[in-house]
Amino acid sequence: MLNFGSAFKVSGNIPGIRGGHLGPLERGVASEGSIVYIDLGQEKAVKAGDIFIVYRYVQTDDRLYDLPKEVRKLNTARTAVGELIVMKVGERAATALVTYSTDALSLGDVVERR
């Protein structure tokens, strides 16, 4: 997913923040009805019609407040943010349609076959 939106005319920089949890915005976001590409293909037995769930790892931020030690367990948790259906498959990549999303999907989200 690439973002070819407008750039600031004065600086020539692409809008968005590099690094951190907003870094993937530079590469684009997708929602229901968007076409996305996943890095799984025929070599991993992906077929057209396969359904994938999109997950995002929970990130805690203790820069502002001290969090209890138990909160660190959340760093290994993940939450489902969307669903994809594969439309076209290549050798090492596939094209998919986002059929459902609770949040914007972005580069770095993890997919798992349903």
C-alpha cells in the first residue's frame, strides 16, 4: 500500500510521521472496499477465495505514566482489525479485497489464514 496523496508544496515532504506508531501512515492505509497486497502466495498454498484475518499487536506506551508490570503481558497480545478475501495469487504475493475493518489497515499488520 503506497500513499500517493498530496505532498506539502513548501517542503516536498510526504504528510505523516516517520517512525513510531504512526510511521506506517507514510506507506498508506486501507479500509473496507480497498485493495491490498499481502506477502503470501502460491508458495504458501494461498488460493483465490482464501480468507485472512488482519491482526495488530497491542502496544503499550509508558513514556508518560508508569504502568503496572502486569501491563507488559499486553505487548504479546494482538487484536483483530480486519478481514481480507484473496482475489488474485502470484508466486510470492497475493491481491486481496478488504471486506471488513474496525480500524485502518496499514503496512506491518499481520495476516493469518482463517
